[in-house]
Amino acid sequence: MQRGFDLPKAQMEDGDYPVVMSNGINGFHSKYKVKAPGVVTGRSGTIGHLHYIEQDYWPHNTTLWVTDFKGNVPLFIYYLYQCLGLDKFQSGSGVPTLNRNDVHDTVLSVPKPDEQTRIAAFLQSLDHLIALHQRKYNNHRRNTYVDKHPEYRPVPLLFFPVD
């Protein structure tokens, strides 16, 4: 993992390439620094919130990004890092900071690339299914009678102890 690149807001030129900051894509720029795909996480504050980037991008200096997948499948590495729990590598007392050297020292056993591809595809299909059901649920909530008429919201039951 490597620290991202400086890009002050004033120097950001409107373009097609996402600028990935610690909390995700936060604008687009006319240039990119890294070829896709990419795995990016915040290096302070939002440690462990991973982003999988499918187009060339600019990792901002508030992030750490995977520089070399070492022959592994990038999408698999994204899911592996999610399971690894990068937040356990945080240090610092005020704003938590990710020390990339601690992550580099971690030794893991991973399957061969063909199996990584199958695992990543399965996990991605689950992510898509979850997103679909979340959208359906949100649409349903927006269209319910109770949401349209807040005066009919159910009142919570109150229980009082009996002596």
C-alpha cells in the first residue's frame, strides 16, 4: 500500500477520472495517477472503509492504495482486505491512522487466482443482491402510507414494572 497523491481542490480540473478520498469518490479530475482496477482505503479517520475502483483514478493523499496485487485478483484482494479488518492496524490517539507497514508485515495464505476469481464473483453477486434489496426496501418505505402521513406513525408500547 502507498499513500495517495496531493491534489488541492483549487487545482482539481473537471474531468472523467474519479478522485478517491478517504470517504470515497469526492470529485473528478482531468488526469489520473493510477490505472484501474484499484483498492483504496482511508489512511486516517475512515480506516477500513474500502473502495473498489473500476476505472483509472487519482488516489488522494488522504488514502492508501494497493500498488501491486502480486498476481492476485484485485476484486478478491478488495474482499480479503474487508475480512482482514484494516481498522485493527490503526494507531494514534486523536484521529486513528493506518500504518501501512503493519499491514505489509501481515502474512496470509490465499487461493490460486482461478479460485480467487470464483470467490470474488460470488461475493460481488451477493453485494449486488444486497444492493437490489436495499433499493427495493427504500422504495417501499417511501411509498408506504405511514411515511406519507406521519400523524399515523405507530406509537411505541410502554411497559411499566408491576410491583
